[in-house]
Amino acid sequence: MKMNKSLKKIIVFLKNEFLYGGHLQCLSLISVTWAATFLMGISSEWSMLAIIYLSSYIAYAYNRYQEIEEDSLDNVERTNHLRKYQKKIPFLAMTAFIIMLLILLPKNNVISSIYILFILVLGFFYTQWFKPATKKIPLFKNISVSAAFVLGVGFIFPYNSINPIYFEKEILFIGVFIFLRILFMQVFLDLKDCQGDSVRKLKTMAAMRGKKFTLNFLKLAFPISMIPLIAGAICGFLPMIAFAILPALFFDYLAINLIEKNNQAGYLVQGACAMSWPALLILSSVLF
């Protein structure tokens, strides 16, 4: 009985850590990265994905650590979870940084090292400058996160020593697609932070226009975000298998439907939506 209780506590902790510790977002980023490499026919090594994961985890850990008290306004469960090991967060972030360097440095690729450190600095800027700037510039934090995602995916080029100019058309269509998808995902996820963002006077769509307007906007925005992917495939710049990602819209509308019914699971569905892309691409490649 005692063992079962301990095991249950561990399982609950791991579940909360996955949801609130930034790991869901990190997995989304490497899922998007893998999908991009698949569509462009570029190698996707485990080490590259690990570096992207660890760098994004460090940025999220820093943000969570800095804003743990502010998050208590409308993220009580996340705040309670993070407080359990609040003092260890800097140590965990430093450990992740060291592991990242141990994976990165043996590649002896100076450009990729500089690139990933630049991305990491941008992650710190998000907490210190980009998010507060949203008090003056509407949706600025959403735009900065979307841009960071695109730049994070761009790590595939310096890591593989590939000149991106050879993939300029693919980059244009995939980059715009990823930017719009992440932008609208962030707008959606802002709904759960609406109260806190209003108190902080952040100009997110949810804080400015409310839940109903935001959800109605997203019902149109999510399909629009697929246009660059469709256009790229039709124009021949992307393989036709890119259409396999379109069914991911099902998760978008499922998430919207859940939130309309005040079911908080909608945030988990939307946050994990990008993780369906690799599965959809692999399944389609097997079937067709």
C-alpha cells in the first residue's frame, strides 16, 4: 500500500512536470523540426534534436523561474508544482546547458554553436524584454515566440553545415507555415492566462477582446495557417506528402470545442497538436 502511494506520487509529479515544466513545448519544437527536415529531405540526427530540446528547456525553465509568483494569478496548479523544486530550477537549467555543450562541442561546428547560443539569448530576452513589451505592442510576445520557433527549426542548417540558400523556396513556405501555426497556438494558449495578462496589462488577444472573440477568430485562423503548406505543395516546392499534416486541424477544432465547454483539456490538446505532425507524415509515407 505504501509503495503504491509512493508510485502514485511519482506518476503525478511526472505528469505535472511534463505539463508545467516546459517539456510539452520542447517536444512540440522538436516535432516541428523533425517535420521540417522530413519535408526538405534533410538529415535529422538525435543529437540535433536533443540540442534543440535542451536549449528550449533552458529558456522555459528561466521563464518559469522568473515568473513563478506572477503565474499564481491564473496558473495555480503550475505554480504549486514548480514551488516543489523552485530552488533546484537554476541547477536543472545549468545541468541541461552542460549536457547540451557535451553534445554540441564534439561536432566542432562553431557556426552551429554560435547559432544555438543566440537562440538561447533570445529565450532570456523573451522574459526580460519581449513579454513586457506586449504592454505597448499587441501580440508582441506571441510574435516573438513564433519567430523563436522558426529560428529554432533553422538550427538544422548550421548543424548540418548546409547553406540555406539552396532551400530558400522550401524555407519560405515552411517558415511562414510554422510561424502562423505557432502564432495562433500561442493566441489560443493565452486564453488560460487571460486574468493574469489583464492584471499585467499585456495586450494579448484574449485580454483585449475576450474568450468568445478569440475562439471565433481561431476558427478561421487555423485553416488559414495551412495555406503556405498547401501552396508550397501545389507549386512543387514541397512534396505532396505535406498534405498529410492537414488532418491536424481536427485537433485544433477539438481544442476549441473543449474550451468552449470550459474543459481545460483543450489547452493540452492544442499544446500537443504539433506532436501529431511526425506521426501523420510517417503514417502517410507508409500507406502511400
